[in-house]
Amino acid sequence: MNHSEDFLRLANETKQRIKEVSPEKATQLTEKGAIILVVREKVEFDEGHIEGAEHLSRGTLEMRINEVAPEKDALIVLLLRGRKPRRARR
């Protein structure tokens, strides 16, 4: 897929601002008001998720992110596909 130079620049700038954090740090951030966003299919989200988490599926993320985080500088803890968080299984 060919993307415009503007898109590639924006994507690169965004990637530089993303930081991977430990589960403990993610918990601290959410206690300070960060938004928990789970990006999984609805059926996976329904199987278990962290209390208070918002859900967007991969196919709707770009279209609906403003509903979950209307402020562009909002801090978001993003949970992607993969192993479900331990807290979600309790």
C-alpha cells in the first residue's frame, strides 16, 4: 500500500511518542486518569477485560477514537491483541 509523505511523517512522529510500559506502570497511569483502551474483537472483549476499559475493534479504531478520547493530548493505555491481562481474568 502506498501512503502519502504526510501520512508517513505523521505515523513516524506518532510512533516516537508511544512508550511500552509494564502492567504495574499501566495501573499507575490509569489510577491517575489515563484511558484504558482495549483493541480486540468484541467477542474477545466480552470474554474479559479490565474494569472501566473502553473497547474499539481494529476495524473501527481510526473512525471512533474521538468518541473514546476526545482530547488529543489524552493519555491512553492501549491493550492490543494477545494474552488477556491478569486483572481481567479475576
